[in-house]
Amino acid sequence: MSGAHFAFTDRWGGVSAVPYEELNLGGAVGDDPAAVRTNRGLAAGRLGLDPDRVVWMNQVHGREVAVVEGPFAPGDAAAVDAVVTARRGTPLAVLTADCTPVLLADPVAGVVGSAHAGRPGMLAGVVPAAVGAMVSLGADPARIVARTGPAVCGRCYEVPEDMRAEVAAAEPAAWSETSWGTPAVDVTAGVHAQLAALGVTDRTASPVCTLESLDHFSYRRDRTTGRLAGYVWLD
């Protein structure tokens, strides 16, 4: 897509031991830090990226966005749930294990963004905030390409009825029901509705449900587990 690249990992091909096996990319889940560094190097290498150039966040389920020129200093990642950059060749990463990873790119403006959209972040508006930050750097929503990755689906994300009502009041598209007939939330549908309202028309969602797929990490299924990553960058 005109020099824009999007990638999502699964859980295989790394060095982490149970219960993080194998390609855990999250540094704050209890895994051996050396294994995480190795895994990040392996994932970056397979994508043709320099692992030292990848921008990671300290994700906190909010809506704050950081505009970056390059990666944060080791151990000093900003407490944000979205990062954007106008620097080509700077890969942005987002970690998930059921939340919706959102990758955004305007290849014409040379601006990319990544966002971590769980239920709280989707409600707080992290995706509109990320798009707004991209627009401030020259992006046009009509040109933005959006890709959302593996996440727990609306047929599996069971919640109490009052929580579903709260979410649906803010974003009706997120209203859902489990396959067994109980209240649920579809965060990915909510994210795509938000993007559509902003004028982002080039959107694709992964069909993978992390809870259903044993090839992916799922916090709701396993609790103690690894983290997947989404990457976006421009040539």
C-alpha cells in the first residue's frame, strides 16, 4: 500500500517458556526479560526491521497519544495507548492479548499511528485521538489506511448487562451477544464505527478471535500469558 506496511504476530516462533510460549513480546507480564528481548529481535528480523528502532508504549487503557521521532529510552516508554510519527522508517508497535490493535497509515502524508483499544480505551476515544494526532501532522482521514488485528470477538467477549448498556450508549456498534446468548461487547466493531465516523473508509479487520484461537495469546482465556504485537511503518 504505497510503502505502508502492517504486520500482526501470532504466538509461535519465539523462545519464551510456558506459560508465555513462544513469541511473547510483552515486557510487563512476568516473562524473562532476556526472552522478551530475543523475541522482539526475532519478530523484527522477520519483518526486515531494526529491533532498536521499534517504538513500544507503556499501555494503560487510556486515550493519551504520544507524537514520536523515534523509540523511547529503554525502560522509559511513555504511559500512552497510541503513538504516531511522521518519520518514515520508524516502526510503531502495539501489544495486545484480546484488546484490539489498531494500525493506521497515510502514505501520502508520511504519517503512521498505532493504538491499543480495549473496552476502556475504545470508550475513552483513543482511536479518534490517534487519528486527530495524525491529522495534526498532515494526514487526511480519507487517505488513512486502517488495519485492526486479532482480538476477542463479539461472540466471545461476555460482560454484565449494565456494562454492555454503558458501552452501547457511547458506541452502539459495540453492542453484541455471545454465541450462547448472553450480553457481550464487540470492541473491534466499535473501533471500526469510530473510524468510519472520522472518514476513514479503507478499513480491514482480522477474522481471528484471540479467545478462540490457540495460535494467539488470550488474557481472558489464560490470564497469565504472553502478548501479541502489531507493527506499522512506512518505507
